[in-house]
Amino acid sequence: MRISRSELERIAELASLELSEEEAERLTRDCQAILEYFEIVRGADTGDAAPAGPLEHAGPPREDSADCDPLRRRLDEIAPAWREGYFVLPRLPAMDADIPAESDDV
Amino acid sequence: MFASRKSLDYESVIGLEIHVQLKTRSKMFCGCRVEFGAPPNTLVCPVCLGLPGALPVVNERAVELAVLAALALSSQVNLRSVFARKNYFYPDLPKGYQISQYDRPLATGGWLDLPGEDERESTRLRIRRLHVEEDSGKSLHDRFPGQTAIDLNRAGVPLLEIVTEPDLRSPAQARAFLGGLKQILEYLEVSDCNMEEGSLRVDANVSVRPAGSEELPTKTEVKNMNSFSQLEKALEHEAARHKAILMSGGEIERQTMLWDPARSQARPMRGKEEVHDYRYFPEPDLPALQLSDEVIARATARLPELPREKALRFMTEYNLPAYDAEVLSATRELADYFEAVARVTANPKLASNWVMVEVLAVANELGVRIGELGIEPARVAGLITMVSGGTLSHGLARQVLREMVGSGKTAEQVIEEENLSQVSDSATIEGWVAEVMAGNPREVERYRSGEDKLLAFFIGQVMRKSQGKADPDRLREVLREALGENR
Amino acid sequence: MEELHERLRSRAVRAEDLLQATMKAIAESDAQDAPLNAFISLGGEELAGQAAALDRALDNGDEVGPLAGIPIAVKDNICTGDMPTTCGSRILEKFVAPYEATVIRRLRAAGALIVGKTNLDEFAMGSSTENSAFGPTRNPWNRERVPGGSSGGSAAAVAADLVTLALGSDTGGSVRQPASFCGVVGLKPTYGRVSRYGLMAFASSLDQIGPLARTVKDAASMLNVIAGGDHFDSTTAHVPVPDFTGLLEGGVEGLVVGVPREYFPNDLDSGIAALCETAVERLERMGAEVREISLPNTVYAVPAYYLVANAEASSNLARYDGVRYGLRAPGARSTAAVYRETRGMGFGSEVKRRIMLGTYGLSAGYYDEYYGCGQRVRRMIADDFERAFAKGVDVVFTPTAPTVAFRLGERVDDPVQMYLSDVFTVTANLARTPAISIPIGRVEGLPVGGQFVARHFEESTMLRAAYTLEASMAGESLESRA
């Protein structure tokens, strides 16, 4: 298994990580070495092993009552950019043009 | 060859993905209040803000409502389902992933029967799956110039996603399906299903193929349709676009189209949308969702009578025509109202006419639901009894009904206060008739020379003079007698 | 700690004075050429107020909690409400969480004084506390050595006697391995025993908060306070929590101790192997039945661990996007640039490596080969333990780490070597079992830890074994180092 530079860039895009040229080079090398090391795991005879999944026990369910853990600080104190009650972000049509008027991306 | 291809008939193949907000007090995974229209970012907590370290806890009620919907759609509720993370970056998605369900949804399969032309035959449209998930927040792109404003009040609101099989064959059928689904969900009281407020949202997958073909051609996804008519319009638009491309020998490109309701046109979302790789994996913060047979049984017991069952029962039990039965079962509220009136009057057909025509007309005029009129069904029944008993004319009764809106008064009270009781006294009626005849000698002459249809004219004139109070039956007798003289 | 608690109650010591002394000791530990750097931030006025209030309560003879006045350090990935919680990352450099973790709520309710937030590998990703945006922590036994990680600050603070107790988090050994390197006790409870609400997630299915202490008994008293089901964490188990301190006595007579041969490879440091052997002999002498067992899938544990942990981490760390809190890259001109640039400048290289590998392992076409494979092997490793326990083994005994504390900088350029520090600890996280590391001696003057692993929710059995072994070694190797 080899991870190519272009593959690395695709993954960085998925992970929204800006990488410098030097970082990208180094990451390609590191990830390659780590992935090679991970190959040991192929020796495991996973045959009919079911993957470990979520927990099967569940605690008591939450009743539908409106009582959340209240915030102890105002949001404008923690937000990197705040305007009239909203978190705000810069928007550049060339980069963010296709963001619809309202998100339906669910 | 090419020419014959051109002449083929095409049919649409449409599948819908519907999101409805479940009607809960609190959010899907935290105790924040669910409310439409609150000031931005006021209904938030560590969990729905996606603060580091915060963890989701499932809202029991949301699951119950989803189970109820699944049962009503004949879907197989899975006793074990698994939450999964759908990973993507979006400004109003606080955690960078949405908690949804993926390969182990809450319910699988199911269907919705749409009535055909004849009430007794219907089209069965299959449902693929139902699952629960959380809503995203809202990104406002026009709040501040050059900025995107984020409001997270909606983030974490419980959603039910319903995915159909590609069984829909026309935009009109898609619209009808959505209408039928909305009706059921409203009956179950699992959602407000308000498209304007966004508690009902629909995306569609569209493709077009030669009629009768079994192929599944390349489809496109259409998003952002915010009303029933926009859904139909957008689908027609998209199907026509496909058809035009196919007829000119072109190929459909798989993409997502964003419908612009203001311009009635769709534009493709940028290609980047297509590289989305959601990297689903089981949500490690939540145990598998286990439902006991008992929970399902309890939900089944709570299932109300659904619209189609109700309509059929109205036809058999009350002997109503199919049309009446369908109109009256449109909403649970209307149906209950009708039944309450019918029970008291013991005359279902009359009750049906009154509720369907008169009461509904008043509600429509005022732009409110029937329950918001403030007239108890028993009072409508009382009014109907007076009409059928002959103490009130139909016309007067209508007037009385309008006076009853929001007043809390009975028909009797209105009649008394407004001095509206019917006049059957012959002497008074004869007086009005005499006045009308004296004022319209030419019409009297024409009637007497054989123009029978002028009787209606005289009735109208007397009714006007009596302010509608003249007993119509008595009036008719008096008129005939008076006009018949010398004939 | 018991003694300290008594002195506070008898008013021989005042909480305010104790707090001042603690702050002074912390300051001194950093005022050297090779600063210990165990803490990222320290409590301020709010903390002083809590100490004063406790003194008033104690003066009045009021009932106080079991940890009243005890100075406690908390790993800086647990939200404390008052102090910043940075996760050792630039991306959260000034972030003060507007809420409090469940464990912190419970500790404060028990009267504990949270004196400060300890250094860690960024987002708990590392085994040396060198991957911190706030500089490395050093080992109190030898300041040229690492304290282990990722809870290195907490381990160092306890080992240097700056605090009595500390909280760490353990995803693949992050409490136990630094406990081993620093000569203290480190406990990872059963997954689900302690609430994770307020613990900044690294790998949700593996993370567990646990105590670091100088003695098994102290660790048990801390577990008493933090354990138990929590309505804010669906993965906690709502099972009874015994009084762990009350179950320490009783010895190991008849206890079946499994010693898995896979944890004693030929290339294991001979000094460490010898100390483990001695420990096992002691247990046997005290009446335990020692059995050699096999946990055959151990060899796949480290890669399986990273396949699972990285995938979860890549998703857990997506929320650091510069939108709602934390760092935002200055000058980013589009939404997409805010994400990319903030994350690019805010995360350190180890975090980026793991996000990349985790994203890769979940991406279309690779899921089954990576994340799916990791989860299948995980199941097999859990089954190994299940089988051993089913055959009557009560506790498993192993070395905690394959080496003693290594030199600062020695492994920073070799991620795979760094990952191998966790070779004996990741299995307990994968199998969700409880595990504890206690000091069992020294090699070349540096502490060595031995690890006990027990059945799910059988912390009490494990603690009893550890306590008995600890007592049998009393006075031999447990003195602390400043």
C-alpha cells in the first residue's frame, strides 16, 4: 500500500487541513511509514470476527424535557467573530459561491 | 432510428428524501428547547454548540415519534439500530459531523397508498427506510454583506428522514405522495409539517426513461423546494431538462441541482459537492438503539385511525359519498369535528354538508383552522337541528353561524340578540308579499302570463325585505296564492 | 492523603495555607534551568475563594466531602469551567470552556481544590508529553527524560509531590504509561465507569478518565468520587459503584493471576522483565495462583488501536474549525479558508498525521481495509481477555511499558517507535477493561511500572491485587522525586 502525494492532497482536502509544501512532503513520508507498519495487522486471522461496534447496554433514556446544561459564559466571549447575536464568517463568492441561501445539506 | 427514438414517450422516475422535524419539546441529543423564531443562538448548550467534550444523549420522545411514523407507514421497525456519524464541514454543522443513522436505520421498508380516481383503488408507493437524525443550524448569507451569519438554534432539532423507493412516475404523483405523507404525519401528531417554517423539507432524485422501460438511468438530485407547488414545478422543470438532453442524444451528468423558487429555475451546485465522501462510521458516543417488543406494542396501540381508514369508515358508517369522506378526513381535527357534530345531530349527511360547506367556508374566509373558530361542534349541531326543525332558514342559519365565531354564543343567543328568528306568521308574510307585488306590477303581470321562473325573483325580494327572516316554505305558499289570483 | 485529610479536619493545616504552599512548590518546580513544566495554567481567585470557604466550613465543624481541601491537578483536556482548557494545542490556546466536566463537578462537590491544569501531548496524542504547544514536561526523576504521556503533566505533578492527586485520561495508556515512567500509580477504569462528559474527545470508544496518585489507596478514593453513571454520557454504565477503598484489604490468597507470555517478548528490557518476575513471585508467595496464559492477538494491538483511534480522532477534531470558539486564522478571506488555515496553523504535526491517517482510513474504498479491520481485530483482542477470564483468571499481570522513561527528543522523529511505547497498554482500552499501573522498582534509577488488568467493572479485585503487591514492597522503591 503506497500513499501518493495526490492522494494525500485529496485527504487533506477532506480533512480541511492547509499543509505547507514541506509538511505535505513530510506527511506523505510519515504516513507511508506508518501505513507500512500497520500492515502487521493483516496477519490477524479476522475470519468470522464481527467488528467491535457500539455499546449494547444503554443507560436510562432522556426524557423529553427542556433542561440543558446551561452555559456559564456568554457566546460572544468565546466566539472568534460575533455580530449581533450571530457567529460570523467571511464569505468569498469565488470560494463559497455555491453555499445555498439556507443549508439543506442534511 | 434516431427519429423513432424521438417519438418515444418518456416517463419520470422520482424518489424523494423527506425530512420532517419531530414535534418534541427538547432537541434530539440535548435538553435545549425547540422553538421556531427565537432570537439567534439563544437555544443552545455545550452539546448542540459542539463544544469540546460535550456528548449526545438520545431524546426518548423523538424515538417514540419516529417509531409511530414507521408503524403508520407499514415499515419494519428494527429492534436494534445504530447511530452513525456523517462527516462533512459546513458552517452550521457544529461538530463537523451530523449524527444520523446509516446501515442500521430505525425502520426498513414500508409503503404509502395513494387513492386513485376511484376511491376503492389505490397506488402503492414503497418506502425504503426511515431514520432519526439531528438537524443542522442555519447559515444566513444575506444578513451581513460579505459574511455568513450562523444561528445554531436549529442545530440538534430531531429529524425523521424518510426515503422512498424510486416509485414515483410523475411530478404530480410526487406532490400527491408528499401530501399524503404530510397528512399521515399530521394525523400522528409527530410533526407540524410546515414547509414555510422548514419543519417539512424535501429533496428529490429525478431521472427520465422511455415509458415502460425498466432501466434506471442516471439521476440528478434536486434540492431547495420550499412548497408543494415548487416541488411539482421543479420536478417538471428537471424532467423536461433530462428529456431534452436525451432526445438530442446527450448524456445526463450526475449532479445536484439547486432550485431557485424566485426565478423558477434550477442551477447545478458546484462540482465540489460531488466529491463528498461522508466517511460514515458508527457513532461511538451512543450505544446501539435498542427497542423492546413492548415499546413497539405500546406504540402500535397508540396508533390513531389513519386518513384512509377514516374515509372508508365515514363512507360505510355514515353513508357519505367518497368525496365528502375524503374532504372530512383531510385532517384529524376536521374529522373529529365532523364526527362530534354528526353524533349530536343524528343526521350525518346534514352534518357533513354543514361542516364541509358552511363551517369550512367561514374558516377559510378567516384563514384559520376549524378548531380556531371557537364554535363547539355541539353548537353547530344545535344550529343544524333548528334548520331541520324548520325554525330557522338555511340563509339565516348561515348568518347566525358567522355571528357565533369567537363569540362563545349559542345559536339561540345570537338569534335572540340579533332578532333573527324566523317569521312564519302568515299575516306578516302576506304584508311583505303585498308590498313587493305593489312595487313590481310588471313582474306580476309577466308571472301571471306564464313566466313561472319569476317566482324566485319574488322570493328574493321578500327575503330582502324581511332581512331573510321569512320562513321560506310559508313564503312560497303565500306567494303562490297571492300571485295565482286572477290567473 | 488520608493523613493530609485528617490534618485539615483537625485544623493542623488550613486549606488556604496548603493551597499557597502548593502554588509555591509549583512555581519552584519551574524556576530551574530545566523547568518541570507540569502545568499549563493555574487556578486564580475562584480557587482561593473555594479554599477560604472550605476553611470556614472546617472551622465551623461542618460536614465536608471526602476530598475536602486536597490539592488536585487536572489534565488540560478536561473542562473545568474557570481555567482555560487548551488540550495542549494552539487551536484552543485561550479557550475557557463555558461548562464543567462531570468529574470536575463531582470532585468539587467532594471538596477538592483543582489547583491547575496539567500539560499533555496535544489532544492527548502522544506518549511523551513532548507534543504540547506549551513545551515539554520533564520527568521529576531525571529532567533529561520524558515523563511519558499523554498525561505527563499529571504524572509529573504527583511524582514531584506538587499535588496529592491528579486526573489524567487514558486512550491507549495515557495514564498508565506516564505513571510507570514517573513512579506513581495510574488507574484506567472500565470503559463506562467514569463519565467522559467534559473530556475533550480523542477517541471516544477508547477514552477514559482516571486518577494518578502516589498510592493505590489514594487512587481508589479518587475513583470513589468520580465513578458512576452520568445522564450526560450515554456510554456510562449505570451499575452500582462499590466503596473501592473499603475493598483493598484481604490479600491475594487464591486469586488467579494470569501472566500472558506475549507481554514478555525476548527483546523486553531485562531489568523490567526481572522486576515483573519478582512482583509475580511476591504475589505467588502471598497465596496467589500464578498461571502463564496466552493472549495471542496482542501482536496486532498497536496497529488495530491506531486504526480505530485515528479514525475517531479525525471526526472528533472536525469541530475545531475556527467558527464558534478557539483560534481562527487571521486573514482568512473565505469560509473554506477559515477551516483550512485555522486547522493548518492550529494543529501540531502529530495531530495532523493522525487526522490524515484517520480520514484516510474512513474514506470511500478504504473503510473496510482500515477502520473496519481495526474494529474486527479489536473484537479478537477483547475475546482473548474474555477467554482468559472465563478460564478463571482474576487479574492479568504485565509490564506497563517496554522501557523506562526515554530521553527528551529521542523518539520525536520516529512516530512508529513512539507508538510502540503503548504496546502493553492499548489492549485494555481496546477490550474496555480496567487496568492499573503501580511502581514495582527501578532500572538504572528510573521507575518501572507493573500493570494489572481485570474483568469489566471488577476494579475492586484489581485494586486489591495492586494494593497487596504495593504493601509487600513498602519502603523499597516508592519514595518520590522532586
